[in-house]
Amino acid sequence: MMVCVLHTWETEMDYLLQQLLNGVTIGAVYASLGLALVLIYRTTNIANFAQGEMATFSAFLTWQLTQWGVPIVLSILIVIVISAIIGAVVYAILVRPVQYKDEMTIIIVTLGLFLAFNSTTGAIWGYMQKTSPTPFPDVVWMMGNVRVSAELVSFILVLVAISFGLFLLFQKTRLGNALRAAASNAQSAQLVGIPYTKMMILGWGMAAGLGAVSGALVSSRLSLDPNMMADVIIYGFASAVIGGMSSYVGVVVGGLIVGVSKSMTIAFLPALGADLQIMVPLVLIVAVLIVKPEGLFGKTVAARV
Amino acid sequence: MKVLDVKNLEAGYGRIKVLHGISLSVDEGAVSVLLGANGAGKTTTLRAISGLVKSKGNILLDGKEMSGMRADVIARSGVAHAAEGRGTFTDLTVEENLRVGAFRRTDKKEIALDMEQMYELFPRLLERRHQKAGNLSGGEQQMLAVGRALMLRPRVLLLDEPSLGLAPVIVNGLFATLSRINKELGTTMLIVEQNANLALEIATYAYVLESGKISLEGPAQEIAAHDGVRAAYLGD
């Protein structure tokens, strides 16, 4: 479909700004899942490929609760808690036995989890799309000719609150220090008295709870279906890798970069079409990793003997 | 009074048995040293005591049985273990390493005082307090490992080869500090060392471990004067 664009400088600028804001909104979605990925990576050193599917499952749980008449905000809060418990149980039963195996084994297990959560969601709720209620007000403000939605503002507030909360938890509290220590060196953590397995269970639980938030954001933007996270997880990983995999600020910045670059691609390189858009974050990842292998906000540690 | 009392300790890895029933103890405020060649089972002894390796036998801390408990429970009971290869938290800063060392404690004021004391004992750590532990030199990492272990306010401090890989000058300084820690803080220690000369100087009692068995034990001065020990471990 051809889009008719009036070629005056002002409308061009408005269009650019609008695409920028759209990009920020989807970037916030990617960052929300990216935060969960970073959280689990920082606490357990595992890249959890099932994070997106777990979030989808959470989004369907929320939908189910609202169908039963529970108000949407309350549903989301309940599901965050349920998801955290599911995440903890999944770690304790399925991931813990292979925690000390090689990375390939862990990757296979999380891919298995991906399929398990995806098909469980489909089996319970079916593959028909569902419209999900949104917790955010349906308000749009006009700034000149640019539309700023309450959804966008809410996304950003949620994201800032989560990353600030995580920053405080990990940098300023005794528990956060213990979580970081457990991820840094499992054996030494036990030698200072940190209950290692509990920390891992906590990490998976918190990440799954965060995933539920991400699921709520995605389903409020799009319609619910079991595969709705398929590309979000890829863009989420892209955000995390660009940000440096271990930085909460980094993944938010990474998410915004990926989101904006994606919306700009849609706007200015329509020839790529819907299928080839995904190349953009991949090219970005490669570019960032070539220039700064540790990611934009990652830290290099020189190990000396 | 015995702080640590180990009886008939047997341990190994899979089918390979390393320790064949060893007994040793450390008195309150004393320093015991465990000498032995490579592969004699020194490190395994410490790992068994701190719960990193499964073992049979009795491990009594202040008379309480620790055998069979999880490593983190043993640590919270008061056994600090500065492991071989140091095992600092490389992506935490020096200060965070020390703070995490005090994980089992909740006395915030005392923890802050102890941190100051660590910086006084190891001034190099003060200079580097905001650097990641992974960026420290080998000697600094060893200081940090000892400092972190002390932050636990241990009933007994297990030190595995504190001199390993360090320049002689740094080793001398480290042992002087260890001796000071023992005298001023009264910290009970069990030290595993290849550098027998230095270890025997600060120790009160010594054990010689050979192929997983204690072959000789006695007051440190007597062991230092023992002909066989002099030939085997003191380079005479």
C-alpha cells in the first residue's frame, strides 16, 4: 500500500517525530522483556530462551482472570506473583539438575521450556487471537500534529520504575549483593554463607514476575495469541546484548535503540517489508559487538592469575 | 579448648579416596598448620571441613557436629574458608566483596568497623576499594580473600596456600599480617601451606599429611626441628 506523504518540511518533521515515539513505545516493550533476560542472566548466568513464552503464558493467565471478572490491574498483580512462583518451580525442578552441566545442555533445556510453555498456552487457550483489556487509559494528547498516547507514557513510567527498582535492589541491598555474589562465584558464595540454590530460585522467580509485566505490556498493545512473543524475544535479546547483557540501564537504552531503528525502518525503508525488518536489530547487534564486544554498558573484567 | 575438632575424616572425589581417616584439631586462638606435598590431600581436608566435598567422620565446631551439612550452613556457623586460587567475586568491587563476606552478620555498626579494620590491615585494599576484584593483582586478591574471610568474624579461619603464586616480599608481608590478625583479633586459624618455613613460624601446632594420612604431628617448634621434615619440606 502506498502512503501518501505531503512533502513539506513541517509534515516531514511531524512524521519523523511520530515514528520516533512509536519506536520508543515498542522499544519499551522489548526492554521490558530484555530486563527479565538480563535479570536471569545476572543472577544465574543463563540465557533463558523460554522467557518470552513464559511471559505469554502469564499474559493468558491475566486474560483468564479478567474473563472471570477480576479487574485488569488486580489480575496483573496476581499473575506477577503466580508467574514468580512458576519461575521458581521451573528452576528448582527442571533447570537446577543441569545447572552445572555445559552451556549447550542448559540452552537445550531452555529451548525445551520454550516449546513446553508455547504448546501449553496453545492447548489451554487455543490459537485464536484474543483481545486483551489494557490497564492503561485510552487517552491521546496532541502535541502539535504529533500524537502522544497515555500508553506510551505509562510504558515509560513502568520501565523506569522497574529498572530503578532493580538498580536499588542489586546495588544497595544485602540481598542484592548476595544475588550478585552467587552469580559471580557459586563456590565462594557458599563459603561466605549465601544459600546458593535459594538465590537461583529467587532470580528465576523475579525474572518470571518481570516477564509477566512484559506480557501485560505486549498484550495491551497487540492482541493475545500464543506466538505473540516470537519476535519480541528476539528483539528483547537484541536489546540486552546491545546494552551489555548485565546492565539494567543498558538494556533499556538497547531496547529504545532497537525500537526506534525498527520504526524508522518501517517508515523509511518500506522496501524491506515485514519479513526483512528483523535484519535491522541483527545488523545492530553485529555492529555493536564489532565496535564494543562487551556491549554499550557492559563491563570488561580482566582476569589475572 | 578445641574450636575445631576433626576425627577420622575420610573424603574423596567419586571412587578416588583422598583422605583415609585423618584427625586434627585447632585450639581457641591457636594457629595450626597442615604441611604436605602436592596431592597429599591438604586442600581436600579444608574442602571437606567447609562442606564443599562430601566426607565421612566427625567435624566438630565448638563441639557441634558439622559433618553432612551444606557449605553455606557451615559458613554461617562460623567457618571461613579462603580457598586456593582465592575465589574472590571478580565482578564485585573490593568493598562489595568485603561486605558480602559479612553476609551472616546483621550488626551493621560492627561490620562498618570491621571494614575499616580490614583497610587498616591491608592498606592496598583501601586504595582499590571501588575497583572490581577481577582487576586486582594476585597479591591484592589474596589480601582480599583473607579480608573477606575475616569479615565473617569466623570461629575458625581456613587458609589454603595463601602464599601460592606470590612474590617472596609479598608473602612475608602477608604472613606478618596473618600473625598480627591472630594475635590482635585472636582469630583461630588452620593454614595449609607448601611454604613450610613461614607457616611454622606463625603456627603453634603442626600436622604433616602424607598420602591422605597424618604421618607426624606436634608443636610447631618441634616439627620445625624434626630431621625428616627439614629434609622434606624445609629445603635442608
